[in-house]
Amino acid sequence: MKYLRELKEGDKVSAVYLCKHVATALTKNGKEYLTVTLQDKTGTVEGKVWDPSSGGIGEFKDLDYIFVGGDALIYNSQIQINVKRIRAANEGEYDPGDYLPVSERSGDEMYREILKYCESVKNPYLHELLESFFVKDEAFIKAFRQSSAAKLIHHGFVGGLMQHTLSVTGLCTYYAKAYPIINHDLLITAALLHDIGKVRELSAFPANDYTDEGQLLGHIVIGSEMISDHIREISDFPENLKRELKHCILSHHGQLEFGSPKVPELIEALALSFADNTDAKIETMSEIIRSSADDGWLGYNRHLETNIRKTRG
């Protein structure tokens, strides 16, 4: 099969993809059409079915594997597929392993790095807390290793949460070395735990969509509650240390308008918010650049609030 990231303008499309989502819309003239989000392990591409009533358009629904025939084109600097034929795929026409977007890094390698960072934390209470998640909680470890870090914006692939956590922790390790005033153990623990709520905020692949709990509470609140639950099992965990750690989690988006219940009031919380924002934004831009076939300006991105252009070296 030809993976979505390999498509170029003018390519003829004839392959099976996962239907991540299908929605009905109307043109300005009131004519009905379908928007289909197609997915494989390299990412997602939008397809348009401009004439849903034509003979080549069969019935299908979200999370079906579907055969797609059509033409690849560029729209708003992104590849899009003008779909002429579409139907539910038959068993034997596809391998499910081709359709889940997966981190380019080895899951085992990333997990070993997580454990090394846990070992770098010497405070006995924080070390025990980290082990309670990353060593002893088998259900959490399985979910953490498989989870994405977002539905759409950045790290939206299997292993994405672990990859994002490692990047944030790596930045925080640098901050702790460069600024000795920072409490290394508190910051590294907060970095490793800052997004653990996402294992419950988002459902497993292939859906990778918001759960009821995720919609109603969000990963920041969920993660804070998970930490409280684990701390209750640790004898004599210092109350002040618990408050400081939870403050880092609750403020890691940096600003109230970005979803943080609190703004950073500790230097460790401030450092964590910078690291989280840095990795999220650089990964967002990286994914846009990698997915675009255009070598020039790639258009305006509302999350980054800027126009994006590839470097011309």
C-alpha cells in the first residue's frame, strides 16, 4: 500500500485506510458532501466525497477499514484526497498493524529511559511514588506505553505520551543543572507525572478520542487525583511535598486560558510549564513540516498563531 505521508499531488489513490471519522456537510449551494478523515501509521489525511449518491460510494462508518479510490491534490498546503470510490474493506485486504500511527522510537527503549529518570530521583518519598506508577502498576504502565499525548495537536500516535514525557523530562533535567536553585527531584518527578491523566482522558487507539471523564475533568485534574490516590498508599508522605508536586501538575499549562487551574507559583512549576510548552510547540511544527509536500510557506496554524515555512538551508 502507499502510505498517506508518501502521497504527492497528482497521485492516483487506490488503497485501504482506516476511517478515523466521517461527517456530512453542505456546500455553499446546499449540496451534501462527506468529509472523511483517513488514517494509517504515518498520519491522517482528509478526503472529500463530493457526490455521496454516486454508484461508487458504499456504506461505511467511523473506525471501519475502507477501500478508497481517488486523486491526491494540494489544498491549503496540505494533501487531500478527492474520493471517487469508497467502500468497507473485506477481511484479508488489510493488516491492522499498518493503520495505527506509532512513534518512530522503540517503546522498550523509551520505557527504559523513563526508568532511568525515576532512578535519578533520590528523595525517598518521590522515588517511591514514581515506582508506584512506573514499576508496580502494570495496568498504568501498559496504558502509558500505548497512549498518545493528544487527539490531534501533537504526539497523536501510539507511544506519543511516553515520547513527550521523555522530551519534557530531558528539558527539565537541563534546567535543574543550569539553575541550581531548582529542586531537581521535585521537578523531575513532576515532569514524569505531568501528563499521566491522559491515559484516562483519551481512549485507546484506533479511536484515540476523549472519554467522558476526559471531557468533563481533563487530564490535569485527572492526573492530580491519580497522584493523590498513590500518595495515600505511601506512609508519612510529607504534606508540603504533596502540595508542591500537585501545584506543578495543576499549573503545567502555564496560563489559566490554556487550561491550567493555577498559574506557576513555584520555580519548579515555572520550569515545567516552559518545558511542556517548548516540546508541544516544536513537535506541532515538526509534524506540520513532515506532513506537507510543499517546500515553501505552509499556511497559518491556529495553535501556533503564525504562518509556517520550511527552512530553505
